[in-house]
Amino acid sequence: MASFGISRTHCTPLAVTLLLALVLPPALAIEVYTDREVYGTVGSKITLSCTFWSSEWISDDISVSWHFQPENSRDTYSIFHYAKGQPYIDDDGIFKDRIEWVGYPKSKDGSIVLHNLEYTDNGTFTCDVKNPPDVVGKSSYVHLLVHDKAPARAGLILGIIIAAALVLVIVVAVVAYLIRCCWVRRQARVARELSALERGKLHKSSKDSKRSRQTPILYAMLDQTRSSKPSSDKKSKGGLGDSRKDRK
């Protein structure tokens, strides 16, 4: 009986733990999201976006922290912290007077803005959010690259190529349309000229036929006039001779 009591005492906490694991739902970890890479130019400003999702209501104890690890360095620096509704900016670090808080935790936003970018700002920035009691989760990282001029991204280059291809297609289509219009107009003009030429030939042939019909008639009239002239001359000559005979 004593042994049974000892075993019962030792098994009770384990049973309670198993029962709680079966009854209570598993805890959902907070999730933080940032861009993988961002690009900036010297002297400009850039927004480091940080959003999050939490299974709990946004409490007054929510906190947002930003850390910075310079490029080619293992050291990490705390550069910004938000807690109890107040932002706290590092006054002694490399981002002194260059960080602006633009986040709004009630909208699940913990973003910051960096002003007057420098080459030394190249590195990795880490955003970490805690929303008690939802405090379990991984931080999110964003890599900043600062250049003299903003580099062309692959998406921008692809967009330019696609736009150029579309413009080329439109130009080819317009040229083909103009060529076709010119060809159609030329064919219509040629057809008009051929029809006009055909009408001219028909008109000329009709005139020639009329002339050919009139020519025999003219020749017949000329023949008649020629044949009538000798007879009249003979008559006149005969009349003169008779008159001379009568006079004698």
C-alpha cells in the first residue's frame, strides 16, 4: 500500500501535464516580416519596413527593437527601441539624429526611416517584436546596400525590356498598316488609270469608225463634182461655137 501511494504521488504531476497538453491549444508564435534587401543612395533616406502578426491583441506592453550589424563585422548594435508607447533612439551610436520612428504598433507596423545615408550604413538590420504574452518568435532581417546611384534591379530591367518590345511591336504594326494603306491606294489609282485608258481607247475607236464611215461619202461627193465639171465645160464650149456660127 505504501508503494502504491508513492507511485501515485509521483505519477500525478505527469498526468496533469499530459492532460494540460491535450486540453490547451498550442501557442502561436509571433511572426515578423521585413524586406530581404533594400537599396539607397548616399545622402538620401530610406524606409526599413517591419510588419508583424500576433495571435494576441496588441497590448500596451508591446515592444519593437532594431539592431544593426555593419557589413564585414560580427558586432551588433542596438539602435532603436519602442516600449510603453514611447520610442527610444540611440543618442550615441552611428545613427544619432538620423533615425525616425514611423511605425504604428496598433496597425502591426514597426518601421523606421534612416536619413542621410552613408557608406558605413551598409549592413544587416534586425527587427524584433514582442507582444506579451505572445513573445515567442523569430526576428526578421533586412540587408541595406548604399550606392552612389541606385542600381537597376532585375525587375526594372525586365520591365524596360518588355516595354521596349511592346513599343517595337506597335511600331512594326503601324508601319505595316501604313504600307498596306499605300499599297491599296496605289492599286486603286492604277485601276482608275486603266479604266480611264480603256475609256479613252473606246472613244478614239468610235471616232475612227465615224471617220471611216464619212470618208467614202466624201470621196463620192468629190467624184460627183469632178464628173459634173467637164459636162458643163463642154456645154459652155458648144454654146460659144453655136453662137459664133449664128453670127456668121
